[in-house]
Amino acid sequence: MATRLRPVIKGSIHTDPLMTYAWSGDASSYRLIPAVVVFINSEDEVRAVFRAARAEGLPVTFRAAGTSLSGQAVTDGVLAVLGDGWRQLHILDGAERITLGPAIIVAEANKALKPFDRKIGPDPASQATCKIGGVVNNNSSGMCCGVAQNTYHTMARLRIVLADGTMLDSGDAESCAAFRASHASMLEAISALHRDVMADADLVALIRKKYRIKNTVGYSLNALVDYHDPLDILIHLMVGSEGTLGFVSEVTYNTVPEHPYKATGLIPFPDPQSAGRAIIEMANGGVQATTGITAAEYIERRALATVEHLAPMAPLLPWLTENSPAVLIDVTAPDAATLAVEVAKAEELLGRHGATHVEFSTDEKRSHALWDIRKGFFTSGGAARPKGTSMLTEDVAAPIERLAEFVVDMRDLLDRHGYHDAIIFGHALAGNLHFQMSDNFAEAGAAERFDALNQELSELVSIRYGGSLKAEHGTGRAIAPFVEAEWGSKAYAIMHAIKTIFDPEGLLNPGVLLNADKKVHIKNLKIMPLADELVDLCIECGFCEPACPSHHMTLTPRQRIAVTRERARLRASGEDPARLARFEADFQYAGLDTCAACNLCALRCPVGIETGTMIIGERAKRRGGTAHMVARLAADHRGSVETLMRGGLAVADAARAVIPAPAVEALTETGRRLTGKRLPRVSRALHRGPGAPRARDTRQDPRRSGVPVPIAQTGRPSIVYFPACPSRMFGAPSTEHDLLSTPEAMVVLLERAGYDVIRPEQTNGQCCGQPFQSKGFPEDAARVGGALRSELSTLSDGGRLPVVTDASTCAKHLKDFPGDASVADSAQFLMSHVLGKVTITQKLPSLAVHHNCSAQRLAEQPMTEAIAAACADEVTVLSSITCCGYAGDKGLFVPELNAHATRRVRPQIPDGCTLGVSTVSTCASGLSEHAGIAFVSLASLLEWATR
């Protein structure tokens, strides 16, 4: 298979044990190891995969973000992963419509639409991670979407590739006409199905009833009732088909209003019944509202217990009893006056139904905090499970008028089957409840217990309540055995006919959605062996992945954890020593060398799992005696190391003055190849650093003076400034603005703001210890960092004087390993204590801003952006990059990580923008190389702007 594809596929292809295992799981409780993983970037590559898979007799499964919860995105055949080629985003008709590629993350689309007060209809809780391809193929909905605003109802156009390789664009008249001619027999077969359905009044009534509530069980049979043109039917059958009918390459949505005025309340009730009755009235007979109550999330008491320790929950705690649920409600409106009226209506309704504490807030931060809690239940609830167990989730819906009794019956069902840790929550306005619980499928009887629950669940939801076994998570392997029980034999036969019309060979994701195996839902279940206490709570949801700089290059945090678990299992079982040895060897590069250890994954993870910390720990375990000897040598002679580094960069700078930069880079690359990449890479953006700031008597340089400052002056506050080693060793590119180096600019700014600056007498070799810590040498990090902390304690009079440094990475490390003196980063201090004391005298027309990983973890984004806005008329925050992947010295020794992490940055640089800022000099170097503009420090920029 791989041999067939390599000549025609530009993206990566993996068949090795490590990478295929890394891609073996999605967010569901299933695991299948693919035969081959291939990254696709065009419709031609989709066709190539179809041809090769057909020739090899392998099925094809497409994967977007892998947040699927029912096992739709795993396979033992060909896993075709969406690459960067599917990232189209075009706003049309004043944002009334938007065209999106299947690799666009939902939150990215909504961010682009926000200035227009619009959004796309589907709003899944995973929207910060999940991608449009998955949203279309699962007909995903969410918390405010209801039934009316899902993809099926808001889609204006779809572009697809069918199993035979034919492309159809429903928004292009020529494409449609050509398809009608070439696929007349297929369209006639669809028309025949339509006629058969419409001739059966009972079946039409069943279909209409099933889609009054959320329903993603089986194919979208409503297409056979809602439309008469077979082309329209075909396009709408694709929605929710879970990759079993074709490939979606583009979609155009009709957008929906996103009213700017909103009030949010988390409202407690005395019992589930009263909450249910209130929700029934709020649901407005199932009519989707865009003004008034637009969202109501039911959260049972046991679910609240998993998050009641969080700060936003504090105001609710006095009102919670042992049995009291709460409902998270949004009231929205186009203007403040209308909002006030709608809030009053909501308060009256809630009071009438017995709500014990009714309070709405228009504070945006509180609203986001409450919704973050709700969106994080999938993972925070999962983190509360016993370690070593799998997190299981189901997604059901019942007619809204029966919600009050439905929530009680669901609780009873879970308790009777022994799932006492289960929690229930859900999109109550749509009658949609989620529940999740844990089980250990390595234990005898666990799969059978899960099967018994599912059998009774099918009876309760599908038969007794006439509801949906899967409201919005898609059918997948989890529900495929129960589709016929829910729909009946007639509808089920029609679904099989649909699959045959679209995919007669059974090439596309077979066994998903339709499956004759009545036990497939308890086969290939994940086990979660204990591997590392730092990550044992991970449920492999994938929420972390968009933040990872090595995502789609090697491994992601989710995949590093999954592989670490498998290595632990193989070690414990001893079952396959050769496979374990291959995993251990291959994990060095894919798992360790290409991990930036930035821990941005922890910011995305609702329970804050730091995969980077786990990787640092494993680096430490793998360090041998020679490595420790070299680390000790470097720690003991770090002044010499710094001098050598700056000297080497000086030589490179000199060489580039007489030899073209590409030639210098070619020479260093040759040296790297000959030494097994042990030599650092020297790019054209890497320059010799300035060392420590020059002596004070150089301040009469006109660039350095705001007003003349005497060398000795009393009555001024003192501040300790530590120029970090990255700022000393690595310099910025030359620019037309004649900028000072970071250390010089910091001294000038501090003096300009009225401070007397105290610096260490000897800075060469002074280090916080972070480089040693990240490489897995904690003892050397403690020794080196301890010396600096002692120096800063002395200089700051035991912490009495403020201390500031100029690299976010160093500031973060000094906060994590504090001494007597509290150390502020430059962004924080310049914003709080300098910007208001200096005068802006000149501004840039345009400026790009990158928030490096440590700055994000320090929550410095608002400070950096405020300084940037003071120095430039237009500021562009580079959302295409999370961590830049330079990661200390990885830009020197693993430069491909930096190149990969910044691969999408150039198109985001605005026309006319010639300068960017970062708060770490090494990151600035990597950004300068790949963004095509010079990146400098905040201090250098602010000094220029206030000159």
C-alpha cells in the first residue's frame, strides 16, 4: 500500500509499529491499529488512496481531529488523515455565508466570523479542537445548536469525492450537470428510494418524528423526505454519514446570528423533576430561538460534585443539596434593552418552577468560566475516574415533553448496572443528555457489564421513550448493533440500500454505522494501563493536540501518552520483546527529541495534564553517565560555554559578511550530517548576542536618552535587572529602526521610567537552570539555578527590591523554582511599571505579535498586546503558531520542529508589516527565519517607540 502511494502522495506515510499505534485511537473507547497512516492534502490524493486501497483490498477511514466519541475514526485498514491542504476559509456575502475546508477547526471559523456578529450553527463542546470534516460527517450539534442549526439545516453547498473518484460540487451548475449525465443510474436509484419511502405513510411519519429531536443514529433518512431532487437528497445523505459514503472536501454554511449581548446564569433547583419541568417550558415547543433563552444545559448533582472545587462554582455552593441539579442558561439579545426584558422573563419562569437561586451575569469572563466548566465535563469527569480505567460516554435524547421523567430513569438505569460514578449532563433544550462513567476493560466481566447496560439502554431510549440512542455523537461502532432496533426493519433496509448505492465495494469505513456483528460495541475496547502518574488521568480526548508544535510531524501529547501506556503494558506483560524494543528506540526521536516540552498542552487540557513534564522526566531516565558528565561540565563552565556560543555566532556573522548566507548554511548542514547532527544548525536569522548591557556611562548615546539622566542620582527607586542568557547569547536581526539590543533597551527603559538599575557584576554564565531542567538534568538545574537565586536574593536585599528579567522562559522557570526574590518577566513589568511613565514618540504602522509558550503559561498575552498596541497602529497576533518549536536549543539541533511549527505563519503577516515581537530571543530567531520579517524583543521595540 505504502509503495503504491509514495510516488503520488506528498504528505507523510507511516507503516511502522510506533506511528501506526500512535494513530490507533480516537476520543472513543475503541482502539484499532491501522495498516497504514497516510496524510492527504488534495482531492487527487483522495483518489489515489481510493485506488491503492481498492487494489490492496483495504478499507479507508478518514480522520480530521480524532475527537470522535463513538469509534468512527479508527480502523485496521487505511487511515487517511487530513493535512494542511484542507484549510480553506472564505467569508462570503458580508459573513452571511462561509466556505470552509474540512481541516478548519470550528473555533477558527467562529473567530473569523465574530467581527460580523455571526457564527456557524454547529457548536460542539469540542469546538476548540474538532474540525469541520468531522462536524459534517457526524452532523454534530452542540449546546446552542438544537436541531434547526446543525449542518444538515444550515449547509448551503457541499463539495464531495465519491468512492469511484468522481467530484461533485453542489454549488456549481456545471459540476451538477456533468454529474447528472455521468451518474444517472445512481441518481435514479436514489429517486427510487425516495419514491418507496414517500409511498409509506407510516415510515414518513416515523422519519419526521425521529428528527424532531436530535438524532444521529444511522443515515440521514430525513433527506429522503425533505427533498425530491435526487441530487439534493444525495448531498444531504452525506451529512452524518461518518465517512461511509464519500469524502467531504469543502462546505459552505449559511451562518447564524451571534448576538453581542448575553447574560449567563448557573441556576440550582431542588430536584431533577423541577429542573426538568422548567426546561420543558424553556424549550418553547422545540422551536429554536436566537433571542431569549438560547441555551440550557442540565447538570446533575453528581456532575456538579466533580467541579465544585473550581472558583466559578463558589457562589452556587450554598444552594446545593445532595440532590439538587443546576441548569446553565444563556439569554441573548441584539441590544441591551431587549436583553433586560428577556432576562426578566427568564427569571420569572425559573422562579415559578422552584429555582432556589436565580442570578444572571453579563460579565463575559464569568460567562466564559462557567461554559468552560460545562465544556470540560467530558475530561474533568473523566479525570475523576479511577486510574487505569477507560472513560465511557453515551449520548441520548428523548422528546422534550418527557425530559423530567427521562433524567430520573437514566439515573436509575446507571445505578442498577453498577455505574455509580456516572455523571449526567446535556443540552436540555433539545432533550439531549450525555452521561459518562468509567470501567476497566482489562478486568473480567467489564465488557459484559457494559453490554448489558447498552442492551437495556436501547430498550429504554429507543422503545420506551421513542428517542435517539445517539443524539449528536454519531453512530460509530458504539451504536451500530442497535440501529435496527431503533429504526425498525424497513428503515434499516433502506440504510443498507443507501450504502450499496454509494459504496458497493464496501471500501469506505465498513462496520461503522451499519454492522451485522451484534457485539461489535464491546470489541477492540481500549485498556488504560498505568504508565506515569503525571498522565494516568488522561482519557485521550485530543483536546491538547492543536497546541502541540509537533502535531502532524511526529507525535502529539495524546499520542505520546498512548504510546507510553503501550510500552508500559508490553514491559509488564513481556509478550512481545521485539515490538517493545522497536517502540523504545523509535520513541527517542518521535516522542522525546521532537517534544518542545512547552506544556501548552496543559492549557488546553481541562485537568491540566503536563505531558511535557512527563517527557522531561523520561529524558532524565534515559541520560547515561556520559551525558551527566557533559552536563556537569557545562554547568561548571557555563561562562566558557556562553563565550564559545557567542564566539561561534560571531564567526557565522563574519562569514555571512563575505560569503552568501545560503553557502554558510550549506557548510554548517554538511558538518551536521558528518557528525550525526551533533553540531548546531546556524541559520541566517541567528546572530551573535550582545552579552551584558554596556556600562552606564554610555547613556549619552542619543538612542539611549529620553532626557539627560545624571550618573548618580538619589531618591529614585531601585530595581534589579537580570539579563537572561538567551538575550545575552542571541541577537536580533538588523532593522531600519536602529534598535538597541534587548539588555541595553531594558536598562534604558528602566532608567527612562525613573529607576536606578542594579545588575549582577558578573553575568557571563549566569543561568536560571531551565536549559538543564528541560534536557533532563534536574540536579544540575538546581545547582545552576540555585547560584543565580542566591545572587538575586543578595542584589534584591532578600526580595525587598523588585527583580525583572527579559526572557519569558527564564521568568517562568524562576517562578516555578522560586528563591527569596520574586522575578517578573519583561512584559509584565514593562506594562505595569514602565509604559505609563514614558512617552510614545513614534509608532510603527503594523506589528506582528507572537506569544511564546512560557508567556502563554504566564498569562502575559494581554500585557504583550497592550505594549504592542502602544507601539503600532495595527497589531496582528499570530494565531497560526502556538509554540514556535524553537524550544531553547531545539531550533539548533532539531530545526525541523521549528520549521514545522511555523509553517503557516507567512500568509498571516499583513502586507507592509516588517517587524514582529516575541519575548524570547531564540523564538524571535526562529520566527525571523520562517515569517520573513525581523522579530525583536518588546523592550527593543518600546525603547524605540519612546525615544
